[in-house]
Amino acid sequence: MRETYSHYLWGMESDSRGTASSPVEEREILGWLEFGEAARYLGLDVFHSGFAPDVVVAVARGGLLLAGAIAYALDIKSCGALNVEFYTGVGKRLPAPVVLPPLLDQPSLRGKKVLLVDDVSDSGRTLALVVDLLRAAGAEVRTVVLYTKPGTVFEPDFTWRRTDRWIAFPWSALPPVTVDA
């Protein structure tokens, strides 16, 4: 049976006919339209704060789409990304976040106002690591995320929603494409 998008979003069990039954676990669901509204809201929030970034930097991969949407909303053409791995699966993570190549051109950020963007501040350890790296490079940094979780050790400057549930993002709700898909 071919799995459906809603199966992954809602965590539904399927019977032999492929009909969805009760949810396995409750999740925070973000759809594409709501993502667009959230990105615009966050862009307005940054604008109204008076912080005028020179550069938008995404924490890849989760922050890439939001960073692009906010960069468009704020009319900022200078964008970059820093690759950080922490989560390896649902509820599974490494002991500490790890910066992966290719690396961001940190010397070019000296004296710049940087808006750092990620999808969620869950533990907050990824954001804290990247903020420290950017500040050590001489940048002034503000942070923005879609979601902030209650146990975070790093409180972002801008957040759209707070939740304690697992979040199903529209870009990662389905498994990777394979030969069988």
C-alpha cells in the first residue's frame, strides 16, 4: 500500500483497506499555507522590532525554507546557511550538535547584523552553538524560529508559536524518496 501524506502528518494507523484509524500520537501540524502566514508574521515581527539585518543565515536543513521566506519578506538578498546536525530521527539526537561542512564564511560577517533562522528551538543547544560562533566572528545576532519548546536553554528573539508536542513540518513529513516510491 502506498502511504499518504496525511498518514505521515497525523501519525495514523491504517487498516487493511488503507483507511486511517486513531492517531498514534498527537503532533503539532504545520501545513504549507500556515507556514507562509507564519513566515510573513515573523518577518513583520522582525521589521517592527527595528532590527535591520544585513544577512539572513539559516540553520540547515530545518531553517532553510523559513530563512528564504523571511529574507524575501524583509527584502534581504544576502543569505547563507550553516549545516548543523543534532537530531537523527524522531526523538533521537546526538550527544551534542555538530557543525558540518561546507562552513559559513564567518570572516565576512564581522560587523554585520545577522538574523539567524531555524525551524524550532527544542533543546536550544543548536541555536546557542551557532549564536556563539556568529558572535565570535564579530556579528550582531538576533534569532527567529517557528516554534519554541518549553525546555529550551536558548530563548529566541522571535518565535511564532510555543508547543510541547512533536512538530510535523510540511517539508519533512514524508520519508525520503526511494526507488520504490
